[in-house]
Amino acid sequence: MAEAFGVYVHWPFCLAKCPYCDFNSHVRHEKPDEARYARAIAQELAYVKPRTQAREVTSIFFGGGTPSLMQPATVQSVLDEIARHWTISKDAEITLEANPTSVEAERFRGYRAAGVNRVSLGVQALDDASLKSLGRMHTAQEALAAVEVARENFPGFHST
Ligand SMILES: C[S@@+](CC[C@H](N)C(=O)[O-])C[C@H]1O[C@@H](n2cnc3c(N)ncnc32)[C@H](O)[C@@H]1O
Ligand code: SF4
């Protein structure tokens, strides 16, 4: 059997920079050009391909930043590119990180349709004063509503 490996895809953009965050995440004044981003990821995948053996992809992780700002079509295009280079195993875990501020039911349905089967939702706290002091843009109530949307669309859902 081909040796398993995982693909990590970084989306470095956020609506706001949380003061505690050490990740490679940035706020842009204009919306990122998603078609350009998808082309850059496709180029990177093509660059990495010859350096790998014929392996099976068992895990794909869209991390950030805030990947829940991506259009589902962009997620789909990245997944298609990965599938063009390697075999994605039938039971691969395909995760997308989400911030409650950018959780929208329609986009979540789109991620699911694209092949995402797991989300990781950054709730942080269920207390409005704590959320405010952490610089979060969502309330506890909005976080709980986002949990519901995640639950409806993703059976293997967990929150951080
Ligand atoms: C990179 S974020 C991606 C999800 C989304 N951007 C959000 O904040 O909800 C994933 C998790 O990393 C956590 N995180 C950010 N900075 C951290 C730090 N310095 N130490 C530990 N966790 C951190 C966030 O709180 C969030 O729950
Ligand atoms: S939204 Fe997430 S990734 Fe962006 S700055 Fe806040 S913790 Fe970091």
C-alpha cells in the first residue's frame, strides 16, 4: 500500500487580528484575489509533486488565518488540484478551520459539497466580556449559533 501523507493548505487572511494570535494571519484592506490564491496553491502543489513518491493522501487541512472566509469554489479548486496529483483515500479527513464570525450556512453547505468533512471552530469562550478582552468579533450567542451550523453540516465537528 502507498505510504500515507497529509496536505496542509494555509489561508493567511482574517477579518481582524486577535491580539494573542501567533499564527501567520493578516488583515487586508481589500478582499483577497481568490483566483490568484488558487493559482499559487496549484503551482506549489505541482512543485511538490515530483518530490513525493506515489502516496495516498489521508488528511487535508485548510488552516489559517480564517479559511471560513474562502469561497467554496476556491476550496473545491484546491481539492481538485490535490486529487490531480495524488490519490485521496476514500476515508480521508478533510478539515477546514472556521471563526464563528464568518460561519454562514450556505458557505458551510458549499464546503461540504466540495469534500470537506470536518471543521474546527474557534469558539475561545462563552462569555461576552472574555471574548471582548480577547479581541474577538463574535458574541457567545453568535458562537453557539455557529456551533449549530457546524453540527448541521459536519458530523465530525469539534470546537477549540
Ligand atoms: C489559527 S485559528 C483558526 C481559526 C479561526 N481563525 C479562529 O480564530 O477562530 C485556530 C485556533 O488557534 C488559536 N490560537 C491563536 N493564537 C494562539 C496562540 N498564541 N496560542 C494558542 N492558540 C492560539 C485560536 O484561538 C483558534 O482557536
Ligand atoms: S481570527 Fe484566528 S487566525 Fe485570525 S487572528 Fe484571530 S485567532 Fe488568529
